[in-house]
Amino acid sequence: MNLLHSPSRSLQLPKFISHFQITPRFYLPKRVITSNLETIGSNIFSTSTALIPIKAASEGVDTAVVVEEEEEEPKFKKIQVFKGRPAPFGATVRDGGVNFAIFSANAVSATLCLISLSDLSENRVTEQFFLDPLTNKTGDVWHVLLKGDFKDMLYGYKFNGNFSPEVGLYYDPSKIVLDPYAKSVISRGEFGVLGHDDNRWPQMACMIPTAENKFDWEGDSPLKYPQRDLIIYEMHVRGFTQHESSRIEFPGTYLGVVEKLDHLKELGVNCIELMPCHEFNELEYYGYNSVLGDYKVNFWGYSTVNYFSPMTRYSSAGTRNCGLDAINEFKLLVREAHKRGIEVFMDVVFNHTAEGNEKGPILSFRGVDNSIYYMLAPKGEFYNYSGCGNTFNCNHPVVRQFILDCLRYWVTEMHVDGFRFDLASIMTRSSSLWDAVNVFGSPIEGDLLTTGTPLSSPPLIDMMSNDPILCDVKLIAEAWDAGGLYQVGMFPHWRMWSEWNGKYRDVVRQFIKGTDGFSGAFAECLCGSPGLYQEGGRKPWNSINFVCAHDGFTLADLVTYNEKHNLANGEDNNDGENHNNSWNCGQEGEFVSISVKKLRKRQMKNFFLCLMVSQGVPMIYMGDEYGHTKGGNNNTYCHDNYINYFHWDKKEESSSDFFRFCCLMTKFRHEM
């Protein structure tokens, strides 16, 4: 992770004056005075003066009114302030206003910040409300209810407390942090475009919901296909339609996918698995790539900023309507997919976040309560089972409830049909400060589990498996992590979880390329890998069979290259997997003899045929249906260019019969 934000203790904290705690209170517009607060990165915010209460009477109720001078027309309309309620978490429309509630056990003070769209672009806070710990806090939950006009308004929080990395605390009251439960996050509006002053991490803020947030689902309901009947298509929203050959109105967006859904219907898939669509910062790895003469970005998106928010820069609307239009575009994609008989799965990344290690930015979880949300060692160091700097503390009671609430939201509000969990084995590890009382409410004799220990019955997986909403959708585990925990065939499953079958991929590649000694293992793959799943009471359809995925060679490259060719990544070919079990059919690269080309096409058909006739659930990777090549690059995480884009002109070439073969094979499978 790059050092984008590092906390500073040299800041003079804003002073706030407590207010009357009797409901309600009124705050009128006030002058915004810039203070030169030092921050790391470019998140330098001007702050408001302290609130000055003046006691007044309003219909027999004590109130506090703030009156300040107006230099120009008011920026902010009158807001009524009430105590609020500690549940539900997030910003919720209720009681004629918006209730804000957020968990922070270790903060000593909290401030709710309201930010207009215009002030966000200028790094200013429009209005802020100090939350009194005697009135606006219940247990470890800070809360307040506001009534007023919130049009074009966003929100965030400031938390004050100890800045002590050695004990896992990173409170910095100069930072505006995101609500983990925010339903949309606003910053930049266009994918890959730097913020003001070329800032890669411009300030972000959260959408305030309104009662008018409506979407016409047109009677949409879950398709609820039996899992054994699925054919999954792993796809990247931007990469699917961004290439100029797509010839659509909104390339690289949710609407772009909608325009091309008929291609998927023609191919015969009935489920799309979307690579990460939660809000992430594609500029996280931004830097000039001298090899290609362009800029590296976080294209894949496995670095989440907020789990409730759809990626705004995947929408044609961008930040319009404070992110509501982006939410509705995602809903439109799901609705239109369902109309065509296609379920929608999401690839979710609950193993780590974009905040990285101790050198990473303070964006949300770290500034809200770092010691709760991340798996920490005794001296505050970040455990790194994800390989990305931090590990989400999944089995902590607060965090597992957060994950459950998030998944329920995507099912009930966004109509998602299932989830694929990236590095899911992390969700089976014990949390920081693990003890039986913390998890089960009572001590267990001999319970000496240390942080990160694999659990046979992890509380999070237990809760998800038995949840009345989640037990009715598909749950797929990538059953390994970067810490060496490999659980393919052994993932705690409650007879409902499926797994990406990495062993299927490896065996099928070895057998079809002609490696001796794999005939028996290959036969097991064709039969649904009973050696992995039968003993645990699962069925063949609990195996998600795949030959290729986003991470690794494409199908065409699998038969074209013996070695990875990742120089375009700018890392001297040191990144990516070295053991690909590939075979170039006698010559390396694309420019080969006719006989080699014919052999390669036969091999591609062999792989695809194997997928379609194997027991289990087949998964196809985007572009493999026409033979997309990435030039032998098996780690294309950083390329927002032709390498990762679906080439519609290649699919439409009359000289290619591979797409027709794939369509016939999916049809054959559906008829089996």
C-alpha cells in the first residue's frame, strides 16, 4: 500500500460547545470559517465555528437556536436536531427525518458532518453536529435524528480518541470518515479520472436517504433456480462493454451490461457473477506504466471502500442525485437480467479493505474503530491473511453482524441472487481478542484459541447459513486465503455452501494437456468430485467447476503459452502465478503454423466440453466464448485497456466457429 494518509497528532482539535439535551434543537445557517488544519494527502477541510446556543421557547418546548451572521445567501436550511435512536445502524428515514446511528466503542467524542455537493468538491464541511455522549450515545452506539431539507447533502463523521497504533487505535478528528453502513459513497464521478489537484484520494462522503428513494421493480421476484441447473458467467462490468467495438450508448456501465444481456442469453448462461461492484478506488495503484505508455489502476476492484454501496463510477449517472441514480442503475441491471432468466451473483471481498496496513489511509473502518474491524496482534500490528495489508475481523460480534446486515441488504433491496466470497477461508478464522465469552456468551473449558485460528464452526458462517434470508440464496466460497489455509472440500458448509473447485481446474488442465497419471483424478472431476464433497453430505452441484477465471490465463492463452508474459504490468514479470499447467501446443505465442492453430482450437473445445459434461456447476470466464487473449498475461489486475476489455468485433468474426460451438454445448447441457 502507498503512504497516502498517515495520522498526525499535531492537530489542534476543533472546540465544540455542548447544547441543551432536551428535544428539539434548531441550527440556522452560519458562516464557514477556514482553518488551516494539517492533514495527510489532500483531505484538508475547512471547518465551522463552534455552535453558540441561545435559549428560546417554541410552543412551550425548550430549544436552542444558533444565530450567526450571513455574508451571502444561506448555504443550509434550518435543521431540527433530536436525540435519535441506536438502531438500525446507518442513515435511515424515520420519524419524519433521518436517524443516524454508528458503532464506535473506543471513541471519546463523535461529530456528524453534513457536506453539500459543492462543498465536497472544495473540501469544506457545510455543517457539523457534536454528539453529546450523555444524550446521543447508547452503549457504544452514537446516534442523532435530524429533520430538514437534505437535498444535495452528504454526510460523514469525525471521531476523536486515542491515536495509539500500538494498541490498535487510529482516531484522527481531522479526518471525515465514511459510515460503514452508508448506502452510497460519493467522490469522483468518472472512472480513472483524478480528483481536484490530481488527488488520488479525494474526500468521500455518504448519501443521505430520503423517503422519495423509489424504484419500480415491475413485479420482479427471485428466479430461484436449483443450483444444479446453473451455468455461471464470471464478468467484469466495465470490461464487458468498454471496448469501442461494443457500439453502445453507455460503455463500461451497468446500463452497458443491460444492452448486451442478449449475448449472454444467446450463449446459454443463466447466471452472471459480477466481479467486485462495491465502492472501491480504482486510482489506488495509479501510476505511469512505461511499458504500455498508460496508467496502472485497480481495475479488478478487490479493495473495498464501502460494502453497502454500488460502485458509482460503473454507472452512467456517476454522482448524480448523490448516488441514488447509480443505485437505481444497478437495480435496473438485476431487473433486466431476471427478465431474461439470468440470476445475478456478486463477488464480495469481506477479507480485507482498501485501508491497508498501518501506512494506509483512514477512510472508514479504521477511523471509526480500528480495533474492532481489523484482526490485530497484541501490539496493534495488522494480521495479513489477505495478502493486502489487513484482515477483516470477520468473527467479531459487531463485524459479523455488519456482514450479515450487508448481505441481507443486497438480497432484499437490490434483489441479488447469490454471492461468491473472495478468500472465504478468512471468514473461518477466529477474531482478535478471541474468547468463548466474546462469541458464545459463556466460557468454555480449555478454550485457548489464538487470533486467526481456523474454526470448525465459525460463528459468521453459522449465522449466514442459518439466516432466514441468506439461506435462500446461493453462497459460494473461494475456500482458501493468502495465509496458507486451503479448505477446498473442507469448508464449513452446513450442507448449503458451494466452493470454487480449484482442484478441478488443476486436474482438468493437466489431463487435457496430456500429463501422465491424471486419468483417475479426471474421472472424479467428471463425476462431481465425490472425493471432496460426498463424505461431508454435499452434492455434485456444491462444486463450482472452472478451467479459467479472472485470475490466471484465459482459455485461449491456456493453449497458447507455456510461460506467463506479464511485462505489461511493469513488475519485470515477477508477479502472477508461475505454475499454470498450460501447454502452447508446440509453439509459444500467437504467430504460429496453421497446424498448431488447429490443435489449439481443438484443445479449447476439449476444455469447454469437459466443463459442460462434468457433474457440478460450470463457470465460464468472460471472453472465453470467443477466445479472448491477454497476450499471456495471467495477472491483469491493473489494466484499464484492451487487455481486459471484451472484444465484440472478435466475437462477431464470421471466420470463428468457437462461439457457435459454445452455444451448442450449453444447449446440450441444459437438455441433459
